[in-house]
Amino acid sequence: MLSAIIIVIGSVIGAGIFFKNKSLFSLSQGNFAFLIGAWITSGFGVICLGIALIEISSTSKTNTGILEWSKKFMPSFISESSKNFLVVFFLPITITTMPFFAIDAWQSVGLELNHTEILFLALGLGSYLLIVNLISLRFSEISQWFFTAIQMIPLLIIPIIALSMPLSPDEIMHKKVGDGALEVETAKGLEGLFPSMVLLTGIPAIMFAFDGFYEASSIRKNMKNPNKNTKAILSALFIILAIYIFVSISFGIGSKEGSIEGIFDRTPSWVKKLFNILISIGVISTINGYILASMSQFEDLNNRNESMILIMFRSFMQKIGFKRKTNRLYAFGYLFTIYVSLTILLWAIGTFVWREGKPSHGKFYVYSFINIITNYNSLIIYLAISGSVVGGLINRKTQRIKVEKSKLFLPSAIISCIFVSIGFTYTIIEGIVDSTGFNDANKLDALIKLIFFLSFILISLFLGLYEKKWLKGYHLKIGHQPEEWEIDLMNQNNHYKNKIKK
């Protein structure tokens, strides 16, 4: 259980808290009270989702986590779409983009790089972690312990530094300095209308800060007591929320702009360099956590022939002469191929084409482009998880699937579904409104975010619709035999259908 807690904390707490707090303070227009309120309300929504998953995950039999939940609790078309989003978009994009954030932190400490060196560093970092996860799962888990311990240092020390240099009470509550001008940059577009809007507009950003908490479900089979998996996730969520609130309060007390940069401006330069290195290790911890989960999920999907994309990749590898008995190698091959290809593609677009936003370190637009790609990626995963929770609510009435009932399921499920729905709906409305240039919003930036967001959803839905028919034919061709838990699920479904007919 402790290993699962470490993996959750290591996967969730990367560099997000150090940089997201600044954007949240911008959304709150410098109001400290609304900032803390946003962390508490959105953090409560994520914890409710974690509580609801106690009942949902009580039926888990595999390492596929979200994919198994969606298969059991959602219509097959939607569950296939969720699976394709995870396999094609979410996990590959997350693993591909995270190394760029680590490299950005290295450049902040004075490492001078050109565009080509950034590419090779990104390729090298991700490739190393993928290969290590292939060679030894145990070594990767031990590495996660090490990474998590290192990344806790800035989380504990930087707030102490901030609290030792407090601002005046008026600056803390309103961020007013000098003649009363706001020190923090005010948000543009729909999200910049009122300070209290951060309670709503901050939902996607805080979802991103908690993203990855569910990945411990992907190592369920490797735990000595798999039934404690969800309790480990829930325990980790409470710890993470406490850390986030502590860090946010300390940043608000010790920084004029509510950010880590504002604290570093008041310290010797070596402090900034040291902690940027430690923060980059936190990013590496996040990458390692996602790779741990991805390898397990993709291996399980390959074992059960449940992913059209992975089956096609495996068939291609076999045709060119690569034939291995273990599906873990095919999972690694798929992730490695996608990682290398996507890294080169995103780097090329960000380096030679993209010219929107502020370039990092004076000339590198690739980081601005990467930030656009990852902005709402996690929100769709939350939508998929909440879909399973909705299915769990329906199951309470139909009793179609046997679960271990939790007393807190109903209130936590309702609250979490409302929370995710608000975040999803607002994101769509904001994208449409800001693409008109409302309140000085960047039209192109808003339009591209909206296009990426909707494209991920629509392509996943299309693949889900096609894959359902494709898998049916493939399973007939190879004489696929469903596993015991799948037979139980079919029997439960048939029993429910017969009950309805009567």
C-alpha cells in the first residue's frame, strides 16, 4: 500500500504546483482568499472522485484501471472511445511532452542549449526511462521512491523560505504594491472577468495538478494486497491536497506574484539554480510514474487482445520479423515508437512553425507550443472516469454488476460528476467565447486549444465506433476466449436483460 501511495504522489506532484499557482493567481486577479478557495473547492471535487472510485474499483481484476472500469460501467461504444483516447492521445502525449518541462527547468539554471540539443535531450530522457521500465519493473518502482523523496525537498523548503520573508497583510490579501498597482498579470478573456471566476476557471488547471492519481490502479496485480489499492489512492489525494494548499499559502505570503519566481527574486542566485534542478527531478518522477502505468496497461491490453491499435502494431512487428512471446516487449515497442515520432514532430512544429506566445529563454517557442498541446489533455481523462462513476450510480438502481458498496459512494459520486461536468462545460464555452477576442483574449491561442480539445474527443469517438466492429471480427478469427471476469460480466448483463424482459 505504501508503494502505491508513493507512486501516486510521485506521478501527481511534478512541476505543476510551482507554475500553476502563478496562473491561478492571475485568474484570481491577485486575491489571495479566492486563490485558496479555488484549491480547496476543486481539491474537494477530486477527492470526491477518489472516494467514488472505491466502489467502482472494487470490481477490478486487471491492471488496466480506467479501461476496465469503463468497460464494466459504460456503454461499449463509449468505453472503446475512452480506451482509444488513452492509447492514442493521453499517455503518449503526456510521456512525450513532460521531458520538455524538465529541460526548460535545466535551462533556467543556466544550461545553454540550441534547438537540436533540446531535441536530443528530450529523446534521451524519455528513452532511458522507457528502457529501464522494460528491463526491471522493480528497479523502476525503487527509482520512483528516490524521485519522490528528492521532489519533496523543494515542496518543503521553498515554502519555509517564503514564510521567512512575509509580505505586508495588505499585499498578501490583495497583492497591492506601491501606488496600488497589481503586481500579478491579470488574466484575459472570459476567465479574467472577475476575481471570483477563479473558483470556476481554475478547475481545469487544478485538475491538471492532480492528474495521474488514478495510475496506481495500473499496478494492482503487483501489490501484495490489491484490495488496498483504492485506499492508497485516496490517502495520497489527501496528502497531495494538504501539500498544495501549504505551498499555495506560503507562495501567497512570500511572493508578490504568488509564484516561485517571486520567491527566487528575493534569494541568492544559487538557490534558484539548486531548486530548479530539484523541480526537474520532480518532472522526471512524473514521467516515470506514467511510464510504469502505461507499460502495465498496454501489456494487459495486448494479453487480452483488446486494443485494435496495439494489435495492429504487434502484427506489423511480427511481419517484419520481430516475434517475441512476451507482450511487454510489444507494449514497450509501441510506446517507444510513438515517443520518438511524436517528440520529433512536436519539436519540429514548435521550433520552425509556432510563433505564438512568449518564447522561453528569449528564443524557444517549443515550450509555448507544448503547453498548448497539454492544456486540456487531462480534462478528457477526468470525463472518462466520471463516466464510469455515472455508470456506478445507474448500477445502484439496476444491480447489474456486483460491487462492494460504500456508504459514501452516492454523495461523492454526485458531487464529483457535477464538478467534472462544470469543468468540461466551461472549457467549451471559454474556447468559443475567447476565440472571438472577448476581453482582449488571444484569438489564435484560444482557437487552437479548442480545436485540439475537440479533435481528441471526436477522433477517439470515431476510433471507438470502428474498433468495436473490428475487434468482433478479429476475436472470431483467432477464436478468442473471454476471461473469467469477462464471462461473469456477460452473465450479469444477460441476467439483467432477462430481468427487464420479465
